[in-house]
Amino acid sequence: MNVDEIVNGIFSKNRRALARAITYVENELPGSKEILKAIHSRTGRAHVIGLTGFPGVGKSTIMSKLTEEFRKRGKMVGIVAVDPGSPFTGGALLGDRLRMEGFDANKQLWVDPGVFFRSMSSRGRAGGLAAKTGDVVKILDAYGFDIIFVETVGAGQGEVDIVKVADTVVVILMPEVGDDIQLSKAGILEIADIFVVNKADLEGVEKTVRWLRSMVMMSEEVVQTLSTLTHADEARVLSGEIFKVSNHWVPPIHTTIADRGVGISELADSIEKHYEYQRKSGGLLKRRSSRAKIELEEIILGEIKNLIKKKFNYTEILKEIVENKKDPYTVAEEIISKLCYER
Amino acid sequence: MNVDEIVNGIFSKNRRALARAITYVENELPGSKEILKAIHSRTGRAHVIGLTGFPGVGKSTIMSKLTEEFRKRGKMVGIVAVDPGSPFTGGALLGDRLRMEGFDANKQLWVDPGVFFRSMSSRGRAGGLAAKTGDVVKILDAYGFDIIFVETVGAGQGEVDIVKVADTVVVILMPEVGDDIQLSKAGILEIADIFVVNKADLEGVEKTVRWLRSMVMMSEEVVQTLSTLTHADEARVLSGEIFKVSNHWVPPIHTTIADRGVGISELADSIEKHYEYQRKSGGLLKRRSSRAKIELEEIILGEIKNLIKKKFNYTEILKEIVENKKDPYTVAEEIISKLCYER
């Protein structure tokens, strides 16, 4: 299969071409750029949903149940799961996948042809993670998936970058098992469009929901918005009802028991409502611009890094720095002046 | 205080000049580059120790006790604490600091003048975190601190970058409270020179130590090394004794009860032994080269980003991408060809 065949294959919903294209992009094979260039004009139609949460909260189960739900609603669902991919976690994550319904662990795919699953490793890929994931999302988008899930544990800047520019960001927690875990979620809470407290049959669920609600209510935008409301409306917001006020989205807080399917359909409704809201409010374009910006910068900086490696003898340069002969700022200036037009 | 006064102040151990220099560097004030250039030749003398571990394991307590211990051994100790710095965690981390002995929370400094503490926020600083932290370390180094601790929670690539290029990396855990937490440490385990299981009075400490030991023993280098040993020597390694075999460092596993000071002096011994080993084995130069490389690349890429922002109209460019008029790869090529000499 050459590049043209792959591109045409994607456009005609050929599953082998799809898998091939992703392999090209993941491994940066010659031709991968051409594929991405060729499909770009067909992208932008899918609803990209970021799912993030700490290991153990039940992300995979929720994703699997949401996939079933959206399939019932007639959508084709693509999934990109970003795994930390350490030798220490590989087993456990595979275990997670094994528990997903409809997932054939031997073949690493879903039985339903309306679902496509791909796992990507974030290991050692600080720089290029968002770009690579973005590329895979684009291929799925061009192929015609209506819904694309991007699942990450949300640790690490690369992962946060990916998920925060999804059209809809779903942050999943579970009833709190200690402050530490909540703390570690900190950076993630701020990017949520929708909260899920899974395993709602465990003790402490009310406490976690209350805590989340107070977090939501503390955010500056929400405080401003609430001040414009009547008491009755404020109560409706505070009760956690999905509610759009003064053109501002207040993240709803869902409780689910994913392995029994409880709360999944309501969550799917929320996700669709958020997409609708984003389209109307202009938020969608804004986020897609951010996504394009992160991707563009990663591509440019990656190319620049390659140029530097090609043109300069790093070992020699670093030796001079470590031996205190030159400072890194002077070295950086020298490299840039040799690399770029006028500073 | 102008730049010259600050630089001379650092060289003559003037505390105000030190604090000033750090403020310059942190806020990228005009003159900060000049300061860093001027002090570069005086750096490289301090032992940089990375301390990392999940929130709640007792990092701050261990750091505080190690600081006391190294002070007793006649060393001057500088501390750079990298905080996630989210509005959600600020309070909790301050709480941690409050519990450190010898720390004056009101003045945010240690009472002992042989100790200097500085907290840095990693918030929203994916790109420049390692460079900035490296700069602060250099200032402390040039000032004359013998030991410099860099403390991070080890989440996020920026933080991992910082800590993995410390001369000695200490990874702190506690008796396991669930697989999740151990899992989340995954990326961190591989960079440890020394392991600490703190809160060793809690249940499950043996299990955690055993688990860590099996992790250490599974690493490829160690497996190779062990195969060259007699059974008696192998037993000594497996028993967790600090042990250098075939010129390879096998990370020792310490247990501590930091708030009672148990195990701290042994940990300090290990840290000193590792430094000694690194100096003799050439590992020190290697890591400092890696540190210089990460710093250099961050400086260069930061400058390139600024150049791009100055020369191109991002809003327009991103609009074209999002509206499918141009793909990001083509745009990146255009930008680079306008920015750099020959591709």
C-alpha cells in the first residue's frame, strides 16, 4: 500500500488503510507527512472527547460504556488511549483493556466494526506526544468517526496539552480515598467541562461531589456568573443541574457506577449538550485554534531540533558548557545566529 | 542593585544579592541572562540532589531532616522546591512547609543562615521549567552551597527532566496504599539512584521494599551484573546492602521514619557514597552533559518561539488551519523556510 492508496483507502472507509496510516504516523515513516497533508481538508467533523482521570477510577469502563451508548445512538466511535507505557504499568493497563466489554484483547481490537481502538505510548515522548496524538485523531476524523475519545491519565504536560484542547473534556474521579489523590488531580480539575464521580456505590461519594461543587463554584467565571442570578436560579446551578448561564458553561457533576451502566446515558447526554453549546458559543473554534497552535509549535520545534542536530556537534558543545568554558546562553545565541536569519 | 553588584554579591556570599539574582532569573528581568553568563564559570562545585515522590510520602520532612544532617556534616544547603502551584494545592503545600523543622513560614526562610530555601511554581511552565530550575540551581552553586536539593512531585515531563539529571536522584515512597499510587510512580522508578520507603512504621513496609527490590533486580543492567556474581555476592546485593558491582550502581533501598529521624543518617551516607561513585565512574560528567543539553535546548527553543511570535501573525495562520485551508505541516515548512537558512 503506497501513500496514495492509503489516503484513498481512508476516504473509502478501508479499515486496513486506516490501521496502516496510523502506523505510518506513529513511526514517522517516510510518507507520513504526505498522508497528513492529504487528509487535512477532510478533518474537523468529529467530536473529540478527552477522558482523563487517575489510574483506578474506572476510565476504561466508562469509555467502554460510553462507546456502547454512542453506538446505540448511531455514531461511529474511534478511541485513542494514551498509556504511560512504562514496563511497570504495561500489564496493569492491558488488564484494564481486558475488562472492557466488546474488546478482543488478543487482537487488540473491538468486535464491533463501528468502533476502532488504538493505544499509544507516551513514554519518552514529552515533545511530540500532543502532535502525534493529534495526528492519529485527524486520521480517525478523516475516516469518518463521529466521536473520537482521547483517553489519558492526565499526568504530564504533554497529556494535559492533548486533553485540554479536546472539544469536550471529561474529568473522572472516584469517591475520595485520601487527600493525596485529589491533590494530584489538581491541574486537571481546571480543564473539566464535565465531571464524573465514578464508583458512586462507594462510601464518601457525597463528600467528593460536594467538594467538586465547591471547586466549580470557586472558579472566577462562575462566581461572576452566579452574581447575576436570582436565588432560585442559583439554587438550580448549585444543585448540579446542567445549566448554561449568561453564556457560560458550568461544568455538571455526574455520578456513575460504570460497571453496572448506572449514569452513563445521562453522561452521554451531557457530552452532546456540551458539544452543542461549544458550537453555538464559538468555543469550539477557539479550542480547535489552540489545538492547531500546539500541533504547529510541536512540528516546528521538532524540525528545528533536527536542524540543530544535523548542523552542530552536540558532544563538543556540551563539553564546553560542562567544563565552564562557555555558558549555555552564549552557546544558544551562537547556534541561533548560525541557524536563523536576523535575530 | 545593578547586575554587576548582584554578580559580585553572589561571589562574596551576600544573601540579598542571592535572593535578588533568583528573582531576576525567575521573572526573566532584563539582566538575568547577563547574571547567568557571569556566574557560569563558578558553577559545577555543588552536589545536586533530586528528591522526588508522590504528595503525602513525606518528601518535605525527609528534606528537612537531611538538611539538618548535612548541616551537622559541615555543608551549606540550598533548596529549590518545585510546586505544582495550583490554586487547589497551594494551601496544602504551604502546610507541608510549615511542618518542616527550622522553617519560618512567615518569612518563607530557614532560621539557619547555612540553609537557603526557594519555592518555584511549575504551573503553566511546561517548556521552561527545567531551564529555570537549572538557572536557580546554578546561582546557588555559584554562591557556594555544597548541597543543593531539588524537590519535585515528579509529575510531568518538565519535572522528570529536572530531577533525572540531578547528580543523585532519591525517589521516596511509602508503604503501599494501593496499586494506583505505585503505578503512578512508574516513570519515576527508573530514574532512582536511591530509594526511600518512608513512614516505615506503617503496615506493609516489607511488601513495598520487596516489590521495589524486585523492580530493581528486573532492570536489564542489574540482571547482567548479577549474572557475573557468585551466589554469596548476589545474596549481598539482594539483601539490599549498598553495593557496587562490576562498576554498576545498584540502587539501595532505605527505610525511614523521617518525622522521628530514623534512617536519615544512613540515607545521607548513601547519598554521599553515590556522589563519590558518580565522580569516579564518569557518571557525573555524563549527567551534567545531559543537564546542559536539556537547558540548552530549552533556551534555543524558547528563543525560536519568540522569533516566531515576533515575525508571524498566529491568529491568521491558525484560522487557515482550522478552516482546512492549509495543513499544519505545510504551514510549519513555510515558517521554517522564512525563519532559517537552507533546510
